[in-house]
Amino acid sequence: MACIRRRRGRLVVDYRDATGRRRWKTCRTRREADAVLAAKLQESRQPLRPVVDPDIRVLEYQEHWLGSLRARLKSRTIESYKAALRLHLLPAIGSLKVRLIHKGQVKALLTQKLATGLSRGTVRIIHATLRAMLNAAVDDGVISANPSDRLGRYLRLSPSAAARQEEIKAMTREQVIALLGAASRPQASAHDRRHYALFLLLARTGMRIGEAFGLQWQDIDFQTRQIRVQRAIANGRIDTPKSGHGRTVDMSEQLADALRHLQLERKVETLRRGWPEVPAWVFCSTAGTPLQKNNVRRIFVRLLKSARLPLYFSLHCLRHTYASLLIQQGESPAYVQRQLGHASIKLTVDTYGKWLPMGNKAAVDRLDDPSGSKVVAKSTTIGDGVLEVPMKNGEPWWDRTTDPLIKSQVLCQLS
């Protein structure tokens, strides 16, 4: 039976959790203890029935958990989880019972990983893997609460929105023109010119490189100038886009003309190479197969050098470039979100907020009443000097500090 006890000057709530195990929680005040007791009594009325052995160890449970993910997560995500478990989590806590893992233990593990020199990004992945597994353990009734919750913020594993924005590398409009010019000029090799339309598509739609590789001719509607993004290719596997579902993006006139020209070239190439039909892939190799990212990356670096652009730009920077240029020219963040396929507009603003137009004094001036309350200045001569007199609605305008003698002299001069 749950109850409140006093121990060493503190109030302790003594209860059994939903699995029947005895637990204690120390409280500072009677009101806090009463609230905890009421909550624990409510939880105890809904006993959990674990779907696995309540004393299961992390090593066995992770196999059960990974097996349940195959139906709903991308293979790339599952591989990331497996790597974090194999390299970092199982060696440290693999032999422990899942129900005995506590917050202090998890915090010490993550802190130790940071101390060994691992980047915060890597430790963030380790934490995300452990948190996802323990969330599943809560659902399976093995534990009643996730001990890894809120530790990411405590350890500052996730960078702030301002820090993320500073890390983004986006090209200027002039740099994009230079890059595309290097890929299309006659001096460029035929192999480089072959990829001009690909780089133009990345810079004009913000599509991810895997989405561009997965683009097929049937996805392009030249009449409405729209492209349906419904698949992506990563590590040789065809999958849905990162969001898990497709989206439709708008296509500029320049891009539409380039893709029409590419489609004509592809038909000529099909006849020349003796292919049985035109490849379904919009961007393909000379064998008609989907492109490989490493090969395209090498071409991209070569074009950066040819255009004398910084080599820190990557293929993904074209996506950032597209979004930043749209926002700079005043397009709605909601439109940019829809084009990029972001899950929320908050993600779009947090990522590209520094490019939002900040406005100026003219913006607040446009809020003024148009009825004619504008104050201007008019010059008048008083003695040997010139006095600027404020005028409002065509009449002299005075504040309370104006000297009456000066006021009368000014009125005489203006009359």
C-alpha cells in the first residue's frame, strides 16, 4: 500500500510501481508528497503486463527492439542505431537489466563519451539511440519512465537555432551563377556538362541529392511546371523521401527548359548507345543506371575549383542556397517549408531564420495614420539667426518648452 513516511527529516513516498516493484521518492514539502502519492496511486490502478521478461538485459532487449523497427523505420536509421549500440552502448551497459538503468548512470555514460573526445553530434546519436530503445521499454511495460529523458538539453548535445544557422553554408546568387556557368561553358568536359541539369535542379528546387537521384521522367509535369518527389536513392537502395512521404515542388522556367533539353538528349543517347528504351531515371550514368554520390561529388568539387569558389561548399549546400535565396527575396517561410519538405515551419525558421528580412524604419512609418499628422520643419529668421519651426497640418507646432517671446516673434515672421 502506498503511503507517506518521514525519513531523516524528509517526506518519502513509499509505493509500488505498475510492475509491482517497491519504490521510494523523496519530497521537500507535504503538498509535493501528497501530489506524488496521488499520481502513484493512479498509476498503480493500471498494472503493466510486460511483453518481455521484466528482468531482461539490455543485450537481449536491443535485439527485440531492433526487430520491431523494420516495419516502420528506414534501413539507414536502423543501421545508425545498430552502430551506436555496437560501438558505445552494449560495451557499457549491455549486461545490465533494463529496469535497473537509472538517470545518473545514463548521464555518467554520456559525460564520459564527451570526455573521451567524441563530438557532440556523435554523442547526440548515442543518446537518441538509448532514448528510443528505453521509450520502447516503457511501451513494453519493462520500465515505467525513461531515465534518459531531458539529458540531451542538460548536456547541451543539440546546438541552438542560432548555432545551427551559423553552421549553414549557402551560396550567393552570383556564386550559383558562377558554378552553373562552369558546368555549361564550352570549355567544360562533356562529363561535366552532362551534370549541368542536375546541379541546376538542386539549386532551383532544394531537393536532397538522394531525391534528385531517384527522380524519374514520369515525375515531371512540364505543363504545370511541377515535380513530384516520391522516392530517394541512398547507398544503392530505393526508399521514400526523408519525410516518409512524397511532396510536389514548383519548377522554374529555366529548369523546365533545361530538363526538356536533357530529355531530348537522352533520347538521342538511347539511339546512339543501342539501349532498348530511354532510361526511367532523369539523371543517369552512361550505362543508364542511377548516379553514384561519390562520382557526382568529385565533379562538383572540380566545378568549384573551375569557378574559383570556396571548397567548403558541398552538394547539400545547394539545398541551403535555394532556401536562403527564397527567404532573402521575401518569400513566405511556409512556402519554403512546403518546397523543402520540412515537418514544421519552426524547423524552417530555426534553420534559415538569419536570412529573414528584418525590416527598417520605413516599415514602422507605414503604420502611421494617413490622415495627415505628419510633422515637418520650416525655417524662419530671428535676429541674426535661423530657427527651424516645426509645422503640423500646415500650422506652426509648439511644445510646452517654447519661449512665448520667441513664439510671438516667429508668428510675426511667418505672417
